Amino acid sequence: MTTITLTRTQRRAADMRRNLIEIAEELLIEGGAAAVSADEVAKRADVSLQTVYNRVGGKPALLVAIAERAMEENRRYVDRAYDGKGTPMERASRICEAYVGFAFERPYQFRILANPPEEPEAIARIGAMAHEQVAHLTAIIRDGIEGGWANPNLEPESAAYATWSMMNGVLSLALRDDALKPASISRESLVKAALVIMGSGTNISVASPVG
């Protein structure tokens, strides 16, 4: 395998780009897409506006770069779970564990994927990744139906998208620390309850990854 060695100049350029994207992500977290601008990124990074344009681009490019960064984090968690073998229950449990782990350990990146910035290219890229991942879940549900593990009345693709969207909603609530989530309910118990409810509908019981 060929190893590509970057020059010092290339390393500095890559480091600068990474730093600018991190700053843009901080702005998105603080104030939503409206807060992200090349001007503000340049100001916080203490660099010229042209540097931001040269290394990343304007606002649309910044939002796309933020989305790509979140997608990379997500793939580190879930890709191996999708590649594993086993019964539909075992495969679904691995995927659930990976996705919940991603949300709990990388909450800001999860929120970006669950509620993408209003930038068409960012939404398109996140959507493509979501469709790819939900296709794996669709296959698991289809295998579960064929093997007698899952409710035969389910349409696999619809069930997979419903499960994915419900998990996004549950995890979004679990990550809140305001009045929308009562202090008496832990994020772990919320996820566990949701999995029991979803499992009763699909007949695929998923082991809770949070105890």
C-alpha cells in the first residue's frame, strides 16, 4: 500500500482547514445555521476572510464541511455494526448500541445529523448516508420477517424508516437538559423504554445498550 506523505505546507493547510471547520461547528451549535458565516469564522480564528474562502469556502461550504465531519464521526461508530453477522435480533442490537453510543458520546454531531443545517448540499449528503444506513436496517427487518422473528404485517422499508426516525426523536429528547425532559427520567431509562415499545411492535426485541 502506498503511503502519502504530506509536506509541511500541506500539513499546515490541513490543520488550518480543520480548525476553521471546528470554529464553524461551534458557531452552529451556539446559534444555528444563521450564526455561521465566513466573516465570523475568520474573526474567531484571527485570520483573513480570504483564508477562510481559500481553505473551506463561504457559508454553504462551511455547512457542508460541518455535515461531513459529523458523518465521519457517525461512521466510526456504526459501520462495523452493520457489517456484523448473526440473528436479526443480534444485528439489530449491535446497530442500536452503536447508534446510541454515537448520540451519547458525540451529542453535537448527532444533533447535526438529526437536524441538518438548512443547506441543500449538506442535507443531500446526510440524506444519502441515512438512506444507506436505513437500507441495512431494512434488510435486517426483511430477514426477521422471513425467519419468523419479526411481525409479518410489516413492510420492511417503511418499518426501518419509522424505527430510524423514532430513535432520532427519542435520542434528541434524551440529550436535552431542559424542562422538556423531566429530571426524574434518565436518558438511559428513556431509551430503554423506547426500545421495549418499538420491540413490541416489530417483534424484534432489541437489548438495551444502556442497561
